[in-house]
Amino acid sequence: MNVSMNIADKAGFYREIRRVLRPGGWLVLSERAFGARSPAMVERGEKPPNRAVALVHGAAAAEIGANMGRALLEGRVIPIEVLARKRA
């Protein structure tokens, strides 16, 4: 989560993932897309996905989340989601 945004060589990043995945292996990558789904999940009474930022950053997580939300609204970041499977 929020990994590829910190890597300048995106093509190299995905080449390396393909290299290390086992045949039939999966890559699931989320860049902020879960944030849009979480409130709807809570409204339906479901448990939202774990917020890794809270686990990693502790007390600073709220400020980090607010900064990311503002960057998203201002169009400075683009959320992506990747679901890829290496052929067996």
C-alpha cells in the first residue's frame, strides 16, 4: 500500500515484481483506493480494511491521512489499484 508512489522507475518496479512472483502468484497493490471504500463498508456494518498507515505511523496517521486527502482533492495524487497474476 502506498509503495509505487515513492519509486521513480515504475517500469523497473513492475519488472522486478514480475521477476520475483512465483508462477500463479498474485500482486495486490492499493494506492489510496481503499479510503473511498472504507466509509461505505462502515455504513453497511462491515469491518473496513486495516489502515496500514495507522499501524505504521501511530499518532501521526491522522495528519498524514488529512494531507493525502487534501492532495487527492487538489489533483496532486492519483489513486490506483493493481491486481495482477503471473501466469502459471
